[in-house]
Amino acid sequence: MSTLAVTTTLNGETVTFLCEPHETLLTALRDRLMLTGTKEGCSNGNCGACNVILDGTLVNSCLVLAAEVDGHQITTIEGIAGPNGLHPLQTSFLENAALQCGICTPGFIVASKALLDKNPQPTEREVRHWLAGNLCRCTGYDKIVRAVLEAASAGATKE
Amino acid sequence: MTQSNGFKVIGTRPVRHDGVDKVTGRALYGADVRLNGQLYGAMLRSPHAHARIVAIDTSEAAAVPGVKAIVTGADLPHVGDQIADIGEGAVNLRHLSANILAGRKALYFGHAIAAVAATSLTAAQQAVNKIKVTWEELPPVLNLRDAMAAGAAPLHPDVFTDELGEKSTTPSNIAEHLRHEKGDIAAGFAEAEVVVEREFVTGTVHQGYIEPHSATVQWNADGQLTVYCSTQGAFGVRREMSEILGVPISHVKVVPTEIGGGFGGKLNVYLEPVCALLSRKAGGRPVKMTMSRADVLAATGPTSASIVRVKLGARRDGTLTAAQAWMAFEAGAFPGSPVGSAAGVILAPYDIPNVVIDGFDVLCNKPKANAYRAPGGTNAAYAAESMIDELARALKMGPIEIRLKNAAREGTRRADGPVFPRIGFVETLEALLHHPHFQSRLERATGSRRRGRGIAAGFWFNWGGTSSASAQVNPDGTVALSEGSTDIGGTRTSIAMQLAESIGIPVNLVKPQVVDTDSVGYNDATGGSRTTFATGMVAYELGQKLREELIAHAARQFEVEAAAVRFEDGAFRTDGKPPLSYFDVCGALRDTGGEIVASVSMRTKGEGPAFGAHLVDVEVDIETGKVKILRYTAAQDVGRAIYPPFVEGQIQGGVAQGVGWALNEEYLYDKAGHMLNAGFLDYRMPTALDLPMIEALIVEVPNPRHPYGVRGVGEVPIVPPAGAVANAIFDALGVRMTELPMSPARNIAALAAAGVAA
Amino acid sequence: MARVFIPPLLRARTGGLREIELEGATIGALLLALEAGFPGTRERLVLNERLMPGMAVIVDGEAAVDGLKSAVGPASEVHFVPAARGG
Amino acid sequence: MQTFSYRSVSTVEEALAALASPTARALGGGTDLIPMVREGRRQADLVVDVKGIPELGRLEIDAQGNLTIGAAVALHRVYGHPEVARRWPGLVDAASLIGGTAVQGRATLGGNLCTASPAGDSIPALIVHGATLIVAGPAGRRSIPVAAFCIGPGRTVLGPGELLIAIQVPAPRPRSGAAYLRFIPRNEMDIAVASSGVALQLDAEGHIAAIDVALGAVGPTPIVVADAAALALGQAPSAEMAAKLGAAATAAARPIDDVRGTAAHRKRLVDVLTRRAFMAALHRIG
């Protein structure tokens, strides 16, 4: 067992960090790179709070080893807003009151971005299916689903 | 712009003040705290449900490189029997302490036994694995019937059945018996022409907040303790730390982080005192500990499994003449189930002349029960509302009709004695009655699918409690608001809105922040649906003070008496002079008498009790037993909706939790008391795919005791869902489901028992 | 005279009486008056000169916030019930 | 918390060399392995990341219409492939059920097979599609029918140092259809309480020419319903046939009571699921 150096493109910037081989990407993001927007809810892939986008694909960062991302591209919640302000999904979550405590919100926004990147005009059923891996205990999902649908109809992917 | 109700801010939907931080990942929650020089803590938890701790050997653990401190229950100061009012009711501090780290016995699977602080989490966890405990296993008591059986071995030698201060002569697992009585129960049932009676069972469930508990504590060499944690009540943490650790309350400062859900489960401390002990042993280095999801489920939170029997009597015209309820609630390893509030909730929606309610608080080898959103309410209402439904069917009355006929109103005497003030139950039922959902016909399904519709009502007391806040007016017209109510669902904004309305300024000028316990006056926890009511009331008073001061300043600028100045539409006016804008007056404060700072602390009164009525359509697959929620409408009297989308969100979220409780959520144990489903995979909370849109029907019967008419909102909506879903399943299948959750396997078994073939 | 409702489990000490009219300007005074008429009742409602933990006193339909010092009107109704706060 | 070393390899040879150590484990998507190792349910001193091996990342349909899926191909690529979705619907049913969207971004069929959970969704589906596994090891390569791969909960026929390379699924037969259904208490994010995969082929007269039924979560390994052929071959498909197959599934099932369900409920469920999967497979035929 030895410390590894990992180089990755993180939210568009090249970053090199050290980690232990058994560390997950979630731990590395939070404890090595100080990006605590990615949340830990279960560390078992059952809640989605740690969702990030890896090479364009939505993943649970608790189920990826930090070592595995060497040479790959990662987008976290901190990389969703653009230089000109919030992403339309972020605005839509605020306007639709789609968060209460907010702990699951980064995961939902990252997951929703991955959805809209793939399917810009999802139906309600498609949104619910895509987000079924993200648990929210506060909202009953109603306003989250509406926020994603509204962002989609406003053309969130143009950002 | 003024709305038709005269309000300018209340009822609007500004962007919440903490919103941008929460959608960009910048908001800092419990586990996001990182102090310089911090150590990482890990906990050893009991693998047994009930076992004597013969010895703990930490020598190998101490030898793991990086380990800086190890603590066990022996490191906690001895606290004698002291009954304190903490959390939901009376708590014996000795029990509270023994729940933090076990003393001589582990009392449930997951009970904290010892903890390690080390320079890395890996080292701490490796050291925990090297702590050797010599156990003497004891037979566990795992359910109510066993715990209450005559001759059952008592968990604690010093817990006796308390009947309002009178103790049993021998130790018992029945920690408390309480009773409410009204009228003459025998006469009431004698008068009844129809009597229905049934027993219901509910499983252990968890609050299910997504953020695990996390605490970071530093115990300084000067004796000062600083606690960073995710909590519903920073002042409660301060008090518990002081009591458990035996330090003066002034030595404890609690800095609340953002909180990722609580629902009652983050009222009490778990990790904080342990981190403190570790920090002290490690020479004052801060220690951070975060629970795994398995720890959260196995060792925190749950609300009680219960047995509830309800008997109702009515005349043919539907008038209730008598009601009797008997309920036993699991307290877990230490006394303190919510059976007391359950006894207050169970028949509260109805005006019944003759009532007896008995409640029992029962110990067993499960984690200590904690409050969960309307504690006890869901268990109680599931039984009572099922029986109201059964009675309505026996009498061939409609579900809303029978509830309206017996509905509690202003002046109705509750079973526990007090008389209701102005309440809005009738208005809530009427709103549901006239709603298109109730007026619609439920399309029948085909094949193996059956559809049904159910209704249930629910009540919650709501709590007032103490709140404090302070504010200052800045030269640019903004108002900095410091409050102590941790914000779980947008209360910074709902409180800021009330402050803005009270002063008469736009809400975006208010800058609310939640501050630490040294920086604001005392606040009770965010719980009991009190924050928008009570801290909002404080904000109103604060606003009135600031407004008065602002007028005084304007008067000095006008060189007139304050009484001659009015503040209207953002401007100060006095006769014969051009108006001064709000910003002009704020910019000139230093020249007109100095800064404006105000603070208010109130022990609030007049919290408005609230009611909800829910309507649900379900579809049951009679071949698999699976229940699908097709449509859900929840009506609730909220007094006044300060921020309507947040009010809807509270109702929708309560429904979702209630549906989860109704259909799938429950703790599963093996015969030895090991929890089998301590994870989000097998503790099945609803996903986005398990629910439809949930229509929240806001009914506003203003609370006359609040300046803006606010009633608590958060708890009522979890009370009716289990009963509503059960009644809908009955409507679909003709089978009365008497056990929660109404899981597919239980539904199939009930169908088979009832002889209904697929 | 305030109407003090006796909790069911305390009625053995009041000879079965369900409510008792008592003189007193505060909850504390009412309880002293109750004790004078019905010995052994006060100790069931008061601990260390404070209202028993876990108990709430309701005066005229509203939770009293000042414990034993809570004011009571001449025609008030007083109830002792389990404190319910919430989650 | 277990610590381990990590190695990423880019050839099968490199992988086999690394896996020669008895405490080494191959890492595909990691969605099972990472939490299992963290929780001590699997031991590993060395984790060998095989995603960099091109052969394990292949997803190809050859000229004969046979499908090869590299063992490290993530599920979203399988069900996101329009031709795969069209030709092997039963497999796609299963691949799109495992975990949530984010799990499917990473999890692989190879991992689902090697975890060898009795409830692994892909296994009954692969069995009824007649899939075969290509395995490389110290003694060279061999192929194993999926139906013979699992030998107990968490146990497979893979020998020491062997690595699953790819899954080969034969081209669908003419006039054939397949479906995989599972029962879970929620609508996503659950492990199957019971499951059933059915593949069938009709002859020119519309009679059953071939049928395969495999069950999940009702025994220590996926169970092939051996009686299916005798009940159905040569006959016209019907609701009565579905009912007979369901009864045969119930008879073949050997379920237990556990945290996810009762034996009684599972017996009932395989009946229901087999009937429904049969009708769904039939419906999918041209």
C-alpha cells in the first residue's frame, strides 16, 4: 500500500492530488480537494448525495476509487454554475422551492444535469425514473420533479 | 405592492437567503467542518442486543500508529438520577449519559461502547477493530408483548412503572402508564348503537434524514468547549453537554452548521460528548466524528413500534358517544417513547363525550426512541382513523360526512381536558369535500389490479417555546438579523419575511443568519412546528421595535415629534414636508441619534393547534401485494402561509414520509436482536418513482394569537397518511390492514387470510 | 375560584373528585391549596419546587410558560397533561 | 475499513499476472466490490482495475448477429445501445434494473455475474438468452454457459487467478422474444425479492419451438425451470400455458425467508412473474 498521485480534470481544471489506494473519489473530493459540496449520505450507492459526472456519465463518487479517475474528467456540483452565474437547473431549484434542508440538492442537481445533457426534454416519468437513485427525505420529490421539468422546458442544456 | 390581504411580503415567494449556497454546494453541513489539527474519531458499537460488558481491553488499539485517545463509558462523569426536561419530555440524565457510551451493559445492537481518535479515519477505524470487549450475553427483550409479559426480565433494575409520580414496587419494563379520562365511558358505550373495535400494530421506523450525524468538538486547555454540529437545537446541545460532561454551561459554545434534515432525530446529542472526551484526552486537539448510515439507523432516531387498540361507539346517526384507546409504545433501551403525545393526538379531531385513553411506555433492547415528526401521531392516527372508517362503513356514512359530524371545533373539550381555541378542522374537511379529487370518480382497474380511495384526518398540538433574535439596521438600509433557530427548511426566509413585513421593507433587505449560542439569546430547538410561529413572532416584535426607532430617527431629521411621522410605502412622511425615503433615513442614522440595534426574547404563547385531512387513491396488485399511490391530496389548516411553496413542501414531505411508513419502512431484527436492514437499500424509503405529485391544499384559518395568524405546519402532514392509505386499501380489497408497514408480503398474507383470491 | 382538573391517575388522592375549585393567583398557589385539602397530591405534580419534568400545565387552553409561577385568573381552567413538543 | 493496493492494467496478461495473488481481486465497475471490501464482506489486498483492457470494454455485434459484451462494459452502454435493446430485450430489461442511474453508469454485467448474488438481475436474463462466458486464466481460456456459472451465494466456478473476459450472447432466433421481470417493494433501488426470465421461440405454425425459464432470488443460485420445455414445446401459447409455467416455477423455486421477503411470498411471486414474463416475451415476438 502506497500513496498514489492522481491527475484529473476537475471542473475543467487539471488537478493533481495524493490519495491512499483504498480511498474513494468521494473522500478525495471532500478531504483532499476540499470540495465538500459532494455529500455523503450512505457510502453505498443508495442515496445519490455524492453524485458526480465522470467522463459525461453520472456516477456515485462513493463507489469509485480515487485512483480510478487518473486521466479522467470529473464535474462536481461546484462546477455546475458557469462564469455568468447559476445554471438554469440551479435557478429552477430555487424558484420552485425544490429544496428544504438542502443536503441532497447537490446530488439532485448533478444528476438532473446528466439527465438533461442526455435527454433535453424528459417526461415526468423519465425524470422520476432517472432520479430514483437520489433520495430526498424533505420534499416528497414533487417540487424537485417540477424544477427539472421547468428547467428542461426553459432549455437548460443551452447553458 | 400590497396583496389583497394587506400584506406586502407575507404570501410572496422570494429566493431563499441561503439558496445560492445550497444549490452550488457551498453551504457547510456537519461533516463539512474541518478544523486545523483535527483528529478523526471512530466508534466501537455493540454487536449484541443485550450483554454485560465484563472487560474492555484497549491496549492493542492504543498501539495503532496515529491513535491519540481512546474513551469508554468509564470516562463519562458519573451523573446521578436527575430528571430534566430535555427533548420530548422528562429525561433521566443518567440514562442520557448511558446512551452516549454504555456503562455496564450494552442495551441494543449498535449501542456505543468505546471510541478512538486518531490522525486519520483509517487509523481510528483500525484501532476500533482492535478493541477487545469481553461480553456476557444476556437474553434480549425485543418486542412489546415480551417486554410487558408478567415475569419479563427487566432491562434496568432501577426503572419502576411510574403512574403520575407513583412507582410500582418492583422493577418493570413498563416505565410509565398514563391515562386520560373524560365523561363516563360505560354510559357512552351503553348509549352506542354501533360499536367497532380493533387492534393495530406498527413497526419501528426512522426519521431518515439524508445527512448522517456529525460533530466536531474542541475541548480547550482553558476549559472552554466548542462544538460544531448539525443539530435542531444548539441550545439543547449546550445544555446536554453541560449536564453529561459536568461542566458549567458557560464553558460550552455550540456552533450549529447547516443541517441536512432532522425530523426530531437531531434534538439530542450522540457523538458530541464523545468527541469532547476524546479531544480532552488528545490534549485539546479538535476531534471530528461522523456516523455511517448503518450507525445512524442502528443507533439513533427511531420512533416507536407500537400496539394500539381502539374501540368506538356511535349512534345510528353517526354521533360518537364513546371511545376507548389502549396503546403501548416501545421506548427502546431507555424510557421516553412518545406515548404521551400519542395519547393527546389519537382522538383529538373529534368531539367525543366519553373517552378513556391508556398509554404505556415500554422498554426493550432496541435503540432509544427519539422524536419523529408529530411523535406518536402517525401510530395513533393510523389506528383511530382506520376505526373511524370502519364505523362510517358500518353506518353507511361518507368518510367526510362522519368526520364533519363529529369534528372538533372551538370550544370542544379534548380527551385530556383542555378546550380547543379557534381551530380549522371543519374548514379543512370542507376544503377536501369540495376539491375536484374528492368530487372525481375513481376509475376501476382491470385484471389483477384493484383500486380504492381512502381518507384520514390528523392533528398536532404545535409548540411555542422560547425564541430570541437581534437585528441591526445598516447604513445602506439592510437589516442584519441574528437568530438561533437552525434552518432546516427555509426558516431564515420565513422569519426574515415576517421581520420585513413588520418593519415595512422588502424582504431582500433582511440578511438573516443563524449564529452560535454565545451570539444570540436562548432558543428552543427547531422542532414541534414552532420556528415560523415562535421565532416569527419574535421577528414581528423586533420589526416593531426597529420601525419605532426608524420613525424616531426620521422625526429628528424632520425636526418634528415622532408621533407626527408615518412610515408608508417605503417612505417617512410628515405633514408639510417632502417625504424621506427609507434609505435616506438609514444613511443618516449617525446624525440622527446613532445606530439602531434591537433584540427580543419571548416565551411565546398561543401556538395554534392544527389539523389536516388527506385523500388518497391507491392501486393494489392482488397477485403481488404491491400498492401504488395513484393520486394524493392533502388539505391542512396552516393558519397563514408565510411562504406558500415552503408550506406546500412541508405538507408534501410529510405525506412522503407517511407513505413510506405506511408501505415499506420498518426495522427488521433477527431473534438475537441484530438489526438486519441498517442501510438505505433495505430500509426502504420512497424514491421519486414511488410517489405521484402530491397536491397540498392550503387552508388558512388564521391563528388569532399570532400577529400574522401563523400555525405550525411541519408535523400535521405525517399524521394522516398511514390511516388514509390503509383506508384506501380497504376500499380496494375489502380487507382491513392492521399492521404497518402494509408491505406486499403482508398484504398478500392478509388477502389470503380473508379468503380473497387473486 | 379556579377550576383545577385532577389527572385521572391522581384521583385516588382526591377521593375520586375530577375537578376541584381552588383559590390562588398562580399555579404554585393552587397546588398548595390542593395539597392542603388533599394531602399527597402536590408531590405528584412538583419536583424540586418546579413543575414535574415532562408535564405541561394548560391554563384556559394555552400552555402556561412560567411553571409554578404562571398566573391564574379567578375563573381559569387548569389542566396537567403530558408535555408534547414535537419532532 | 480495509486498506489495499491498487493497480490498473491494460492487457489480459498483465491482469492475470496480478490476479495470481490469492488476495487480489479484479475491479470492474466497483459498485459491489468497493462497499463489500469496505465493510469487510470481501477480502482484498490488491485491487486490479481491468477497465483499461480494451477487450473487456468491447460491445460488438458480429456479422452473424452474435453479441459480445466485455466484462467491464458499464450497464448504461448495454441498454443504451439501440441494436442491443432491439434484439435482446430480456437482457436490457435486466441491465436497466440494476441499481439507480448512477450505479448503472459504472456497474457491469461482469460484476453482476461475479458477485453471484442469488438475486443478481442479469443472471436469469443471460441464462434464457443462452449466453456463454469467456474466461481467461493461468491455464488459458475456456467458455462457461451462464447457467453453470454460479454455484452458491457469492460463489462461482471461476478458479484461482481466473478473469471473466466477456459475455457472448447468441443472435436471437427468428420469431423469438424474451422478457425479464422482477418484483421489488419499491419501484427502483431494490434487490429482487423474486425474478423470472423467459425466452421463447415460435415455429412457423405459431407453436412453441423453444422455451427457457430461469428464476432469481428463490434459491442459492439462479434456477432454471427444467420442466418448462415439457410443458410448452409444440403447443400454441396461451394463458393456460402461462399458468402452467408459473406453477412449474413455483415448484422449482427453493426460496428462504430473509430480510427481503418471505419464502411463501417468493413462491407466489415466481408464479406471477413467470406468467407475466411469458406473456411479455410472447408479445415481443415480431
